[in-house]
Amino acid sequence: MKLTLFDLDHTLIPTDSDYEWGVFTTALGWNDAADFARQNDAFYAQYKAGTLDIHTYVRFATRAIRQQGAIKSEAGHMDFMRAVVQKAIRPQALDLVRAHQTAGDTVVIVTATNEFVTRPIAAAFGVPELIAINLQRDPATDWFTGEIDGTPSFREGKVTRVQEWLASHQLDWADVESTFYSDSINDLPLLEHVTHPVATNPDDRLRAIARERGWRILELFTH
């Protein structure tokens, strides 16, 4: 099997979907604007620096939808897709995904953003296979608790989650020729694990490593 893995934020889209979702929900009045902006910016800086505590961040990032409930949150996300995400999906990114699909590759999006935010985005790319941060649900309400269910698909956790995905398909790494596209130094563990790492719109640290190791560098779009 040829397995092609894509990071999402700043790789397939030129924005951070979780960050933009926070901005969008603040505009809806779901967050205290000043407090949310301060915390959101701080978490985003930690992510870029590679120091983010993913559990603390997910509690913060899901607070608004936990307070608003399922019906209101899902309607809000549909508006978010129309107002923000669709405008961020570039033809060259769609073409890259389609090229791998047309070649017969199995395509999977692997993201450190949670499933609530990203599943509709993966669907917009025509990718049914999504590995994202799974959110724990309260059995009494069938809505999110703010905790992560299982291993978070973040940093080395992406390797674990892809291994779990392979095992669920009765496969192991040795059974696949794997490619991974990512922009982020946070994804170095998975980039080091695949057959063909592709530094895509890479951050400065990943760009330096890609040059040093002779990895392919892809400028999918200009920011």
C-alpha cells in the first residue's frame, strides 16, 4: 500500500483551523474577547515553540462548545466552514490531494486539532480517513467533557495514532510505502518515521532540518 499522510493546519490550508475557530466563536460572543485572545495567542506561541501542553489546550479550545451545547455548536461550525474554511482551501492543495488519490494512494489527514473542528474540513478535501484528537464524551449528555480520548495525535502521538490506524487495517509500517506532508517542527517524529518526508510550507526549524537531511521541501502556497 502507498499511504499518504497530510498534516492540516499550515500544510493543506494556510491557516490554523483551531485558532481561527476560536476567533470565529469569539465574534459570535461565545468567549470573553480580551481574555480569549490573550490565551489563544499564548497557546499558539507555545505550539510554534514546541512547548504546548495539549491537554490544557484542548480544555481551553473546547470550552465554548461545551458551554453552548451540540446543536448550537454544530450550527456555528457550519457557518465557520462557509465564512472561513472554504475561503482558505486553495486549488493547489485540493489538486495535490486528488493527485495522490488518483494514483491509488490511501490518503489520511493526521492533525493535532480536535475532531469537532477538523472532520468537516477533511470532508471538504474529500478525505474520509481522519486521525485527529478524539474528544471524550459524557455518557449522560453525549457531548464533550473537555478531556482527550486516547492518545492525542500530537508530536510523537501522531506516530502512535498512525500505528494504531495501520493495525486496525491489519498492517504495519513495513507493509506500506509512506509519505507525510507537514509544515511543523512538532511533526518531526512522524516525518522521521515515514518513507518519504515532505517539509511543506515549513517553519524555520523544520526547513533547516529538511535542508540538512536532504528532504523534499514543498512550497504549496505563499502566506
